[in-house]
Amino acid sequence: MIKLLLYFLSILSILLILFNNPSSSSVNNFSSQNKFLTFSSSQVYIQKIIFFCVILFIIFNVLCAVYT
């Protein structure tokens, strides 16, 4: 059961990271750091979900290592 959750979290994390693509104008323009460091509210929300998924992935990996 834990391995199934690990697979789901890993796929979800990969998809969310790929979905969280910053706009190309801010990536190409490194001289204006104000644009580069500001995130829209949707990006912040997705980044929080990614962080939560990664933390859960680490916790489930530790649980899987302990109980097998």
C-alpha cells in the first residue's frame, strides 16, 4: 500500500513540476530580477502543493524502509 502511494506521489510531483513552468519572458530576461523573483498566486499555490508532495514522498520512503 505504501509503495502505491509512493508511485502516485512521484508521478504527481513530476507532473506538477512540469506544469509549473514560469513564463518565458521572466526566464529570458535575467537583468530584471524583479520580474524573475515575483510569482503569480497560481504559481505559489502549485509550489506549495509540490513542496507538500515532496515532503509526503520522503515520509513514505522512510516508512517503507522501516517496515520492510
